[in-house]
Amino acid sequence: MTVSKEITIVAPHGIHMRPATTFAKAAKEFESKVTITAGETVSAKSPVKIISLNLAKDTKIVLTCEGPDEEKALETLSALINTLE
């Protein structure tokens, strides 16, 4: 099964290298495959790939998790992304 959630980026400067690294590190804690879709779909476990999406403030993304801990991953990571600055 796969779970996903649409999220709006609230960070005033969008998602740049520091928050992307923080997010990717958290995503790596889960066994599930974690992706971010904003035009294209990339692994949320790679800060460089996250940066490639150019996620500015107010950008809508879809966070998708698939695997044994997908529910916990989605809950944790969707909460985390809204605290990044």
C-alpha cells in the first residue's frame, strides 16, 4: 500500500540545502520509500534531489511513502517539513 499527502511549503525561503539535508536525514530513518512530487518525483532521501525541485514558499508538493513503516513516515515527515526554515 502507498500513503500520500499534499503539503504546502511554508518555509519563508523555501527548501534550500540546510532544510533539505535535515529532511533527507529524517527520511532515511524509515524503511519505506519516500518521495516528493512537485512537477517531477524525486527521492526524499537525497538532499540534492530535493533541492533540484526548487521548492519555494507556497509550493504544493505531494509526499508519498510506501513500505512497512509508511504511516509513521508520512506522519513524521509531513509534520517535519512544516517546521523547516
